[in-house]
Amino acid sequence: MSSAPIDDPRQDAPRVGEPKSAAAGIPAVVNSVRIVGRQAGPRRGLLTLLNVNQDKGFDCPGCAWPEPDHRHAAEFCENGAKAVAEEATRRAVQPEFFARHSVADLAGRSGYWLGQQGRLTRPMYLAEGADHYVPVTWDEAFDLVAGELTALDSPDQAAFYTSGRTSNEAAFLYQLFARRFGTNNLPDCSNMCHESSGSALTETLGVGKGSVLLEDLYQADLIIVAGQNPGTNHPRMLTALEKAKKAGARIITVNPLPEAGMQRFRNPQTPGGVLGRGTRLTDLFLQIRLGGDLALFSAFNRLLLQADEAGTGTPIDHAFIEEHTSGFADFAAALLKPDEATFWAEVGEATGLSRERIEEALAMVLASRRTVVCWAMGLTQHRHSVPTIREVVNFLLLRGDIGRPGSGVCPVRGHSNVQGDRTMGIFERPDDRFLDALGAEFAFEPPRHHGYDVVRTIRAMRDGAVKVFFAMGGNFVSASPDTLATEQAMRRCSLTVHVSTKLNRSHAVTGARALILPALGRTDRDVRDGRERFVTVEDSMGKVHASRGSVPPLSPDMRSEVDIIAGLARRVLGPGDTVPWEELAADYDRVRDRVARVVPGFEDFNARVRAPGGFTLPHAPRDSRSFPTATGRANFTVNEITVLRVPEGRLLLQTLRSHDQYNTTIYGLDDRYRGIHDGRRVVLVNPRDAERLGAADGDYVDLVSEFADGVERRAPHFRVVHYPTAEGCAAAYYPEANVLVPLDSTAEVSNTPTSKSVVVRFEADSGVPAVI
Ligand SMILES: Nc1nc2c(c(=O)[nH]1)N[C@H]1C(S)=C(S)[C@@H](COP(=O)(O)OP(=O)(O)OC[C@H]3O[C@@H](n4cnc5c(=O)[nH]c(N)nc54)[C@H](O)[C@@H]3O)O[C@H]1N2
Ligand SMILES: Nc1nc2c(c(=O)[nH]1)N[C@H]1C(S)=C(S)[C@@H](COP(=O)(O)OP(=O)(O)OC[C@H]3O[C@@H](n4cnc5c(=O)[nH]c(N)nc54)[C@H](O)[C@@H]3O)O[C@H]1N2
Ligand SMILES: [Mo]
């Protein structure tokens, strides 16, 4: 990792070497220790690392991958260590910092530079027309927000965003506050992330969450990992995959990129991983074109149906289909309808894979009695993501692979509590059952009309329909699509408020007035009135457990998210409110008691969460093969194959994560496994495409995206890197490439921005941009 945070755009000067073919090993350990030491120092560093993911410790703020029952003394990974180090850092942003740097100055810095300044420590206010943020007291801050909120014509003129690190307790109170105030405008990072999974799974299985536990992975015969890069984004998943392999599982990886982590894993906690070559993970690599997964799973399903018709083996679980599903006949008829030539021509075009290759994969499917499909953003951020995931469900239903050990759907969540936030009611389209329970518990009538998701919030701010934007964490400006459109929308607000741990671009691109409210993070000790408090989180597999911070907060002016929400709610709603805000905040057990009465599965919450390891939420399809869908059964669906065609001379571009970032938080300028160092403005291109486009390795180009609205979106000055990505499919890093993702290019049903399929052309380099 480069040591100096980037301040001068010319520092972004990528050097390119060979991609790696194995992940982790000793370099990962060395890197973890170095980063933590540099940010947090030896004492805070050790205090944090020894407490990550331990029973009495805190949940890693990195990803949502679950902790195994038998934990290692060091149950963290290189990237978890970076996430912890960023938060437990000794560097602090004090009021003097804001006196030195105007907002215009901050708006001209890179996200990397902003994040490297350290933790936010005081509430700061930017008055209308002012150049600098100035310190304010918490009471003044609450008064400012309350004044603005209560002056609105309608509660729907405010939007309350949530990022996925917010604890269950804070999320529950936050959504309660928004609804008590009168709106369902609760956009969250999920809208840009796994919303497509939630939509598809709720419709087909009745529960919008994954159906597998860690034990299922260990019992699986076959694990298909599609559209996911766990070596970087869920490194502890590699340990689980290694264990599954040792128990006999085989792995098919589906990805346009040959990601190092899925090739070979050198587990730093085993001698073989340190000294030997490690474990080969992938048995079959399907190098698919972007967006080709719907066609791939359709091909699997058609081959299964045909094998069944031919009477070879038992490709289909008829008993399961008969007893538990609905819609099979329509699904089968639609899938078998096209003639062979037409069908396979479409599959070939969409996937870039030969029929032989797909049949090779199918042979592995047929040899498996228990199959798990794991996926992440590679499947969720396309226009046809919901149909794609529905087709994955069709595939598992055909095999009877839902609700039996060793099989199921495994959408791997991103943010460490993004799943819990949704469970707690952070959702712009809540169902009546939830609202009824919430209203009954707190004696009020919640708003019933749906609120805005992320994309609709941006449009509403742009159009003047939302005037107050409040964010519980996150970096809305940099994480959202269409950066310039989003920035303009933010600037039209009368007030923007960010409850944050670290400085980011959303603090520099603001409404007429702005507030920064400094919050405690996962690693911080949360003490009030001399008593230490803990929060809870839910991992990607529906396990709920406690999280206790261990490092002393850098400033007494930082408050817990729960205290911030309660303080604000009290001010906005007045002392006579039906919700006893202060009483709840003073003791998180009281919040949990309320959750237990409102949210199914949380009965006896306080007792059960104190048991070692916490507890697992019920999941009807997994637990009892019952399906709370509209039909009362698991639903087969008909999904038409989509081929993403691009005009001559264009490429499809995906925007993804490097190894040295956490979403918009940039840890450094390297992407070690892909062989990229010291820079992030790179575009990975297949050499054959590059030749067609006349782009030599090392050339600099502008990326220009093309969309039906005719608006020109340009990302200047990207270094061309010849890379073994699927033909026709390029890749560049998020958030630098977000400027290219059109606001109105979203997935059907889920409305998720299509961050993994943007049509781009290359143009002559227009030089280093002012802000990178
Ligand atoms: N260290 C670290 N950890 C993280 C994060 C982070 O930024 N840094 N972010 C967290 C969050 S919020 C999330 S949501 C997750 C994200 O985790 P991932 O989804 O793994 O993240 P991406 O980098 O977006 O990677 C997408 C992967 O899908 C592949 N892909 C892209 N398009 C397609 C496609 O059409 N089909 C197929 N089959 N593959 C495709 C890409 O080549 C890449 O390997 O990670 C979480 N964990
Ligand atoms: N082009 C493109 N865009 C994407 C994606 C993509 O793949 N491509 N991925 C999308 C995905 S999957 C996601 S999840 C979103 C992420 O969107 P966000 O969740 O909005 O973004 P982050 O970068 O994770 O937010 C980082 C900020 O959160 C704050 N923070 C960190 N921890 C805490 C905490 O404990 N409490 C509080 N209050 N604040 C905290 C810090 O101030 C930090 O600067 O981005 C999406 N955007
Ligand atoms: Mo995410």
C-alpha cells in the first residue's frame, strides 16, 4: 500500500503487473498488521484485533459473512483488519481542521484523502452561504434539524437514508422516528446492493434472505459461486469454501474475471496455507459475459428438463415439485418452447460460453445431490437481475435443493448489518403486517403509502420534492449512480445531515445548510451513565448476535447512533410523544424488548442474544419447506433470456471493488490480486477488444457512457490495462466510474442501478480531472 494519501491527482499513476492466481497467505497477514499498526498504533491496534468477531467482542465492520461456531483466536481477515483500522484510527478531525479547509477545498479533494484525515469528533454546522463548517453543540444541531423538519409542508419532503453498518437497535429506532414523523422515505444502501435478491426471493420463496447456514456449505456436494469476488470482499468465505472442499464439495465459479481468491486459497491459519501451495478452490471456471447468468441458468434448466423427458437418471425432484411448488408446467413449457438452434444461439451470445462447456458444468450438477448457489453484485446490478435470480431459484427448485441440508440460495450480503437493518424495518415499501405491529406497539398510525428508494430520492431532490436529506452513515454522493446528477440533487436540498464516523464527499457536496454528526462506530466502547452498552447485528445467514466495542472513543462529543436518534426525535416530536425516546435510548435492553414485540423471530430477544454466538432467525423455507408466498408454495417463474447487445465499437463496463477499498472508503491505491499498484483510474480490457478499439496497454482514454437519454457522461483519463476479462466486457473501479452509471438505468422490479452493465466507448484522453 502506498503510504501518503493522495492529494495531487497526478499521484494516481497505476503500475501494472501480472494478476495473481492465489489469495491470502503471508502477505495478507503482514499487510493486516501493518495497516492496523499505522492507523491505530500498537495498543489500540491489539485491543481491536483481539476483539474482532469474538464472543465478547465486536462484530467486524467489514462484511456480513458469518462467524463459525469454533472461532479462531484471530477470526478476521486482511480486509477486516483494514476496516477495523480505518475506524479505530488515532487520527482525529478537529474543528481546527474545518477552519483550515473550506468546503470548496474539501470538495476538491479525493475520497481517499478525505477518509485518511481520521475520525469525526464534533458536531459541525455549515450555515447558508458559509465557506466553512463551524462547531455546534448537540442541542444546537438537533434544533437546526428539528426547525427544518417541522417547517416542511409534508413529512414526505424529507428522506432518511441508511448505510448498512447501523446496529439493529439504532435501525429500529431510526425507522420508528421516520414513520412517527410521517414518512416511509427510507432509502438504504440495499437499494443499490441486494435489492434484486430480496425482490426475487420474496416473490419465489416468500423470504427475501438466503436459505443456507455455514453447515450447509460444509455438507454441499456442489457450490456455484456466481458474480462474487470473495477473496477481496468476503475473505473469510474462502475458509468456509476450503472446509467444504475438504469435505468433498466441488466448486463452479461463474465470472467474467478469473479472480485470484476463487482460484487458490492459502489459508494463513494452517501450515499448508503458509508453507504449501494452499487449496485449489474452483473445479470449473465459466468465464461468462456480463449479464449472461440468466441465459446460463436457463440453459441448465432446459437441459435438466430435457434429461427428464429423455428418462435419463433423476435430474428433477418430482416429489418436491409436486408437493411444494406452483407454476412448474408454465415454466417448463416456456423454457422448452424455442427450437434448439435459436435457444443455443441466444445462450451462446449472452454467455460467451460454448454448449460443451455448459454441459460440462451440468454433469457436475447432475452428480451433486446437494447444491448451493452463492452470489453477490455480479448478479444483482443488471437490468434483468430479478429475472436472473428468479432463474437461479428455478434451478434449485427443479433439484429439490431448497429446504434440505447442504443446499439452497446464498446471496452474500455486503455491509455487516445491512440484512439486520432491513429486518428492523429500514424499507421504503414496508408491508402492512409490520406497520400494524409497529403502530400497535407505539400507539400511532404509521404512514401506509410507499416511500422513495435511492434512485427515487435522487429524482425527488432534483425536482425539489425532497428538501431535507438525512443520512445514518454512508456516503450517498459517492455511492449513488450518476455522480453529477446526484451532486446537483444534493445541492438543491435546504438541509443535508450526515451521521458519520469518517469524512467523505457527502460532507463536501451539500444542501444550502449542512450538518455533520459524529457517531460511535462498531469498535468504540459505548458507555453512558457509567454503564457499558452493546448492540446487536444480523449476519448474511440470519444469525443475530451481540457486538461490544472495545476502544476508548477519541472524543466525549461522539455519540452512539441510538442516542443521536433519540435526541433528535425528542426534539422533533416533543416531550409528550407516544414513544419514550430517552427512556429507550438509556438502556438498549428496552429497545430490544420492543423489537421482540414487533418483529417476528425476536421473541425473548434479550435473553437469547446473551447466549454465546447469539441465535438464528427462523426461515420458513429452510426450516420446514413452507413458503409464505402469494400462492403458499414456492413459485416457478417464466424468465425470458436477455442478451445485452452493444453497438459496434462499444464495450459493456462493470464497476467493481479493488482489494484496497471498502465501498467509497479507499484504503490505498493497490489491487494486489489483479496486479494493479499505485493507482485506481484503470480500465481492464480484453486484449482482443483493445486491439479492435486501437487501445494499447498503457494508453490513456476517456470513458464515455451511452444511454437512451442522450446525456453525455464522461470519466476522463483512465489507463488501459490489457486483462484476461471476458470478451466485450470491461471493468473499472467504483466509485470513480459512478459518473458513468445513468440514474435512469435501473433493474426491473428492484430499481437497482445497473452498475455492472454500462455501455461505454473510448475517446481520446482529455487529461487529469480536477477531482478524482
Ligand atoms: N474489502 C471489502 N469488502 C467488502 C466491500 C468492499 O468494498 N471492500 N463491500 C461490501 C459490500 S457493500 C458488498 S455488496 C460486497 C460486494 O461483493 P462483490 O459482489 O464480490 O463485489 P464487486 O467488487 O462488486 O464484485 C463483483 C464480482 O462479480 C463479477 N461480475 C460482475 N458482473 C458479473 C456478471 O454479470 N456475471 C457474473 N457471473 N459475474 C459478474 C465481477 O467480476 C466481480 O468478481 O462486499 C462487501 N465487502
Ligand atoms: N458504481 C457502483 N456503485 C455502487 C456499487 C457498485 O458496485 N458500483 N455498490 C453499491 C453497494 S453494494 C453499496 S452497499 C453502496 C454503499 O453505499 P454506502 O453504504 O452509502 O457507502 P460506504 O462507502 O459504505 O459509506 C462509508 C461511510 O459510512 C460512514 N460510516 C462508516 N461506519 C459507520 C458507522 O458505524 N456509523 C455511521 N453513522 N457511519 C459510518 C463513514 O463516514 C464512511 O465515510 O454503494 C453502491 N454503489
Ligand atoms: Mo453492498
